[in-house]
Amino acid sequence: MKKRKEEDFKRGSTTNLGNVSAEYLRQYVERIEKLEEEKAGLGGDIRDAYGEAKANGFDPKILRQVIAIRKKDKNEVDEQRHMLDLYMGALGMLPLFDRQEQEAA
């Protein structure tokens, strides 16, 4: 009997909730639940890929940065790099050869 009530609860009613059909609502909820399950599975696959890369000598933190950069627009990346160089240069944090190039310019 309890199993039946749980199934009824998950399935829900097909009555209308104002202008929204409960059946459509149920379909959306089930679709989102399925996508959340797939997302969780993909998360595990991604963790595995980072683990394999690490086992082969790659740094996962750097890989995450590379992937984040690849998602961005080239102009945005160029602007961020320029600003980073500007800030690091102002703090004396750039390598010596970069400072010498800036002083020569």
C-alpha cells in the first residue's frame, strides 16, 4: 500500500492548476530529474578524466584554467591577460625579462 501511495505521489494529479496543467508540470519535473541524473553521471566522468590526466603527469588545476580560458571569447582573454600583466608589473611580480622589455619600450 505504501508503494502505491509513493507512485501516486510521484505521478501526481492530472488536474489543472490554474492555467498550468499538472500533467505538463509532472513532465517537466521528470525531465529535469532525468537531466540531473545525467549531469551527476557526467560529473563523475569529468572527475575520472582529470584523474587520468593527473596520473599521466598533468596538473588538474592548470587543466581547469585552460578549459575555462578556452570557453571565453578571445578578446576577453586578451583583455584579462593585459590587465593581469599590468597589475603584476605594477607590483614588481613579472619575471625579470618582462620588466627589462617594458623598461626598453
